[in-house]
Amino acid sequence: MLNVSLGPLTMQVSHLQLALSLLIAAGVGHLVGRRQRVGIVDTLTAMLLVALLAARLVFVLMWFEQYRQAPWTILDIRDGGFERWTGVAVALLFVLWRGWRAPVLRRPLALGLLAGVLAWSTSGAPGMLRMTTRAPLPDVALTTLAGTPTTLAALAGGKPMVVNLWASWCPPCRREMPVLSAAQQREPGITFVFVNQGENAGIAASYLAAESFVLTNIVLDRGTLLGKAIGSTALPTTLFYDAGGRLVDTHLGALSAASLASKLQRLQDNDL
């Protein structure tokens, strides 16, 4: 499962697992440090903010050519553009620095973070990360705009494939569509498939014509079976498969030019 719905809100499972792990870390740190009236919530909050800022800055520097074309999008973190391992390294360095500066924090921080890591490890998050290298191409019946039955395997043609789940009523889908359209024209070695969720051919075709998008491989999934098969109720959702039909990466939410470029780089590296 990629996401869960909490009332009107949709949250990625990985983000929820991380948030719960941080809460457990804060709780354990509070219990350990309560005799000295030492809490670690402020430290954990600062650690998270510093790590996210560093991860974002490094990602922007890595993909600055894409951001150069629209520099205001640097501030739009909804594209998920973060360099993960930079964030982890900076978080660890920040915790070590805080422990060195304030010895009274060392024990609550160490035990709190240990509890948080154990909670994350046992939440299924590591297994979900490994799943991205194992999940096969879903065998879901789709139809073209002309009504011809097809499948993702038939559309792939032996190439790496990007599968985008979208709908015309979805604002983030509309926001990312020009980025995906440009990538499809620019990357002939990768098959892009646009799977409309729940709408009929008339609605999908009218929207694409009105926006003047030049796209190929537009297919319909009237029963939203693909979303159910991959465990995502969120739109847009984009899946990245290698030439062997194995899932390499996923993205929930709108892609920017930079975040798409980073995913395509990983996809291409996987097929080397």
C-alpha cells in the first residue's frame, strides 16, 4: 500500500511511518529525561527541519538546470525533491552536535532515537522500500481511447516504462502533465503510459484536446483497477518500471521537471 486516507486527507504510508517513529522517539526521550526535566521534542524538531533543508538544497543543486527554467519551483517541496541520504547524514551530525553541546541530552536522545529506529524498522517500512525492486507489472485490463483492449505489458514494448495515473478533475495531474508531455517527446527510449482513472473516453479526450497536449499511449481504467492493484488511492501516482517489468520507483503527487529527471535517472541506471 502506497498511501492511506485519513478523512479528506491522503498521506503516504512511508511518511506516516516516519511521523509515528518520531513520536515514539519523543515519548521515550521524555520518559528517560523526565527526572532531569529534559525533553527532546525541540531537538527532534530542529533535527528534522535541518535535515529536510539540507536534503532539499542538495537536490536543488544536483538538478539545478531543471529548476533554472522555473526558479520559483525551488520552494515548492510538493514535488518530493529531497536527497535522502544527505538528510540522514545531516540529521545524525546534528544529533551528535547537540549531544556534545548539552551532555544532559545524550541519554534521552540516544534512547529516544534508538526507540524510534526500532519502531520504524518493525513498522514494515524497510520491507516497503525493498518491495520497489520486486513488484511485478500489474496485469490489469485497460482500453485505448478508441476502445481497443490492451495491457501495460503490451504497451511497454520491452522498454523501461513510466506509468502515470491521472484524471481530468485532478489539479496536481493537470499541473504535472506538461512536464510529462515534454519528457515523452524527449525520451524515445522510455515508454510513457497515461492511465486515466475512472473517466470515459469522451471526457479524457476532450480534456487533452482543450489543453493541446501531444501525448501517446492514453488508456482508460474505468474501474480504477490499477490504483487498487498498486495500493494507491491518490492522484496523480506515477510508477517507474525497468525493461524487465519490475517496479523501480514510485511518486505520489505532482512531478516537477527536476523530480521527474531524478526518477528517470534512477530508471536508466537500473537498466545499465
